[in-house]
Amino acid sequence: MSKKQDKQANEELKDLREEIDEFKREKEHVKSIIGQIGGVPALNTKVSNTIFVILIVLCLIASIVTKELAISPF
């Protein structure tokens, strides 16, 4: 290859690397936007959901226990 072709090939490689870097930056930006929209639940959401499920289970258990202890008129 001549020096001119080498220089041209190096410039093309440089341009391609810059495009790849730009693509990676845009990809990370899109991932962050999707994450904010609702991709992965936050820790607060997980804790709230866990507490809610525990309360529902406790209410169910309390309901079963009180029915068994109650004296039924029938």
C-alpha cells in the first residue's frame, strides 16, 4: 500500500472508532432513559411491595384464626 492509501485507511479507522464511541454513548443514554421510565423497579418499590404482601398475608391469617376462635350460632 502507498502512504496515501495508508493515511486514508487510518482516517477511515479513526472515523469508524469515533462512530462506535458515539453509538456506545447513545446506547447508554437510551438505557438510562428506559430505566427511568420503569425498566427496573427501585429499591423503594420493592420494599413497599414486600410490606404490602406481608400485611395481606397477616390479615388472611388473622381472619382464619378469628373465625376458628369465634363461636358460631349455627
